[in-house]
Amino acid sequence: MTGFARVEGQTDGFAWVWELRSVNGKALDLRFRLPPGFDALEGPCKALLGDRLKRGSINASLAITETARVAQLKINDAVLGQVVDLLKSLEGVIDAAPPRLDGLLGIRGVMELADDQPGPEVREVRLAALTESFGRAAGALVAARDAEGERIGRVLSARLDEIAGYVSTAEQAAATQPDAIRARFQQQIADLLDGAPPVPEERLAQELALILARADVREELDRLAAHILGARELLAEGLGVGRRFDFLCQEFNREANTVCSKSADLGLTRTGLDLKAAIEQLREQVQNIE
């Protein structure tokens, strides 16, 4: 299921933005993009999402801005010492004026930005705030997916109504199919036996019974009706039903294929094809649900 959530927060000059995006997926795939130094957030945040979601590809990103942090310069004593030692080694070799302070400080590597990292207490406070903020983002994402789920639920219900209509039409066509098969069979036998020795009536009756048994789709239509009832029960259950619904769609399709293969009537064949199309549309929507 698709969804998007964005949550912003800040504390003491430390600001952040969580963005969560969800797209359809058969399993739960969680991917995080975190700034350097914040990898410790991934484990707890994945566990939180895993408790709330079962399917979907989720991408979570965190952007950090430290608005109150002021860059500080410091002298790299090791580099400055190397420069001073080098100047001493050149005394008497090169006739030059002693270096000035601004010249020394201008040498690359002598001056650098101080690594002003927050202390452990400040870091713990920030990580706690980020985790709490992620929880709110996850809640917003779940709410967005739930809203989409309600819309998809209405679409699925309409598809089931459509499938039920085709099943009813197929039942009516199936009820007239034996008479049509019997009449066609008798005409074909009459044409084949015109002028030929007669075939025993018992033998003809056996062949006709076999043809009728092979063309009987009532069992498949009964199973389709049972599947429709099962699908409506899943919709009413409404939580974590995506995989079971996906399997049920496979059973829908299996029965529809059998109806088409057994059909000896053009009308029933057309209804079977319409039924297969409606089932495929149902299956496509089922891929989107939790």
C-alpha cells in the first residue's frame, strides 16, 4: 500500500526532518537513509515499523540541521611542528627572512575546524527525540495507508459484486447446457449413422452421460460462490489479510479457468471470460492491501 508521512522537530538548535514513503510490496521491505553517526536509530525504528506493518516497501530518510552550531578553528600542533622543524633544517641553507605568523597559519593543514561533537548526555537526548519523532511519523504513515485501505476496500467489494453477478449468469447458462448438449449430440449421431448400422441405445446413453458429466460446471460455480463469501469475510476482518486474499484470488482464477474449459455453450464461454477479467482486476487490487 502507498503512503507518505513527514514530521519535523527541533531542540536546542538541533533540527530534523523524517520522511517515510511506502509503495506496494508482497513482503515487508524496510530501507533507511540516515546521516553519519545516527546508525543506532535504524534498529529501534525498524522494530517499530515491523510491529505496525506487514507488507510494503518502506523508505525512511532523516535530514539533520544543527542551526546553533558555530564552527571553531584550532591549530594542528603536529602539522605546525613539522613546519617549524623544516624551517630549522633550512637555516643557513637558504638566506631568507624568518616566517611571519600569518604565513605559518596560511599553510594548509595548520589551521582546521575543531571537531565539536556533543557530549554523551546531549547525544542521548537527541536520539530519544528522534526516536519519538519517528514514532509519530510511523503513525502518520499507518494512517495514510489505512485511508487508502478503506478506498481499496470499497473497490474490492464492488469487484466481488461484479464477480457474483457473473457467477449468477453462469449458473443460468449452465442450467440450459445439458439440454443443448443432448440435442447437439443426438443430431451429430443421426448425421454420423445415416445409412450405417444402428448403435445400441445403451451405448449412446453411456456416451451422452460421459459428455454431460465432463461439461457439468455446477461444482466449480458452487466453489466460486464459496470463495466470494470467504473474500467478503476477509474484507470484514480487515487486518493483515493481504496474503490470504492473494491466495484466494488464485483459487478464484482456477475455478474460472475450469468453467471456460468445460463450457459447451457460447454464452457460458463469454461469461467465463468476463469472470476471468473481473477476477484479474480483483487480484490487481489485492496486491495493494496489507
